[in-house]
Amino acid sequence: MPLSGRMDVEAYAARVAREINGFKTDAWTLPKAQILNLHYEIDNDTISDLVPVTLHPSIPAWAVFHVTHYPESPVGPFSIAEVRIGSRAGVRPRGFVLRAYVDNDKAASELAARWGYPTVVGKVYLRGFHDRVVARVTTSDGKNALEMEMIDREAIAGSDIQYNSSMHLARNREDGKLVVVQLDPTWTFHKVERGKAHIVALDSEAWGAGKLLRADYPISATFATCDVTLTKIRYVCDPTVDAFKGTTAVAA
């Protein structure tokens, strides 16, 4: 039997979840984005506590550390850093976003209101060097939430990678209920590299995970330049019910 999440969603939402303005947002197309994406194995014993019942945690357990810089957007340039827990909604691979740090106040508000991102304002740094790509995330009170890098860069084809859709725990403004919102971005790749993943520092509490999140073993690292479309919302889930039974399609 597959595992199911066992997160206390009300307690987690009180710390992390933002309010979404319904499910009818328009898409955003964001050109020339730079994305640093690291996959790591995490603790098998605690992963179920990091996702709601609607999702099935991955076996073995893994997480995605995902930092993106958007040089152009309807609210100006911004960078966002996310930690996503590997899971499945039904049979589809997904990443449950624990928290998202954003370095632009307006972007943080819009991402939450439109797609339910669990955003908080912080400092997000992403830069490519000749031998590595470096990312750092700092909380508003100066805490080092995440420091990671990809080393030994080498070019690959964009067809060699595929990012998973993300799932966001949010509270619907219309009825006050908690929902898990599925976002299915599209990516048009212009340049992609792979390398070795290295997490230098990770503060589990800064990501709303208490002491449950630990990056154990590196799996993969990629750095991409691409056009990203944050699409209209297609599905939302009841966080307390398996996705097979608790998923609602949202009309376009």
C-alpha cells in the first residue's frame, strides 16, 4: 500500500499558508528565467509529516530545492526560492511546496493571491560563475535559510530534464477553506546545464518544517535559462482526502 501524508494541515497553515483569491487567475508568461534546481534524498521516516493526506510521499524520500530569477514580470523582476517535497497526487509526480521566499513584496503578494504560493519576503540570491552556480536564501531577520550550489557545469539538451508541477496549501478567500492548489507551469528551454549538487547550509525551521527536513544525499542538479508560463489553475484538492477522491477540476 502507498504511504499517505500525515501533516496536521491546520497547524501548518497557521504558520505558512497564504490566502488565495479564488481559482480564476490569468496566466503569466515570464521570459528569460534562470532556474537552479537541486534534488536531494531526505529522511524516509519524516517525509509523511511534510505532506498532507491528499498526497502520497515518495519512496525513497526526496526533496527539490528550486531557486528562480525572473528578470521580467508584470510586477517587475523578482527571485523566488522554494523547497518542494517529492510526492504524488494520485499517480502523478508532484512537489509539495513547504514555503517560498520572494525578494519582491508585490510579487510575494501576487503569487499567493493568484496561485496560493506559501510566500514570505526574504533575500534570494542566484548567480552563475565559470565553474559553479550559487544560490542563497536569507530570512527577513537575517537567518541563513538555504545555501546551495551546482559545481562542474556541463551543457545538456533541454529535453533531458522535466520539472514537476507544484502543490500549494492555501486558504480560499471565498469560503475560508484550506485547499491544495496545483500549478502546472510550462517551460521553453534555451540553455541547460547539469552538474553536481551541493547543499552548504539548510535551516529546516526556516522552511516551516520544524526539525523534520534534512538533506541527506545529492541526486541531481540542473541550471536552466528558459521562458516560464505560470498557467491558469486546473485542479485543486481537499488536503484531508486522497487526491483520487478529493480533486476538483477548475473550469478554464
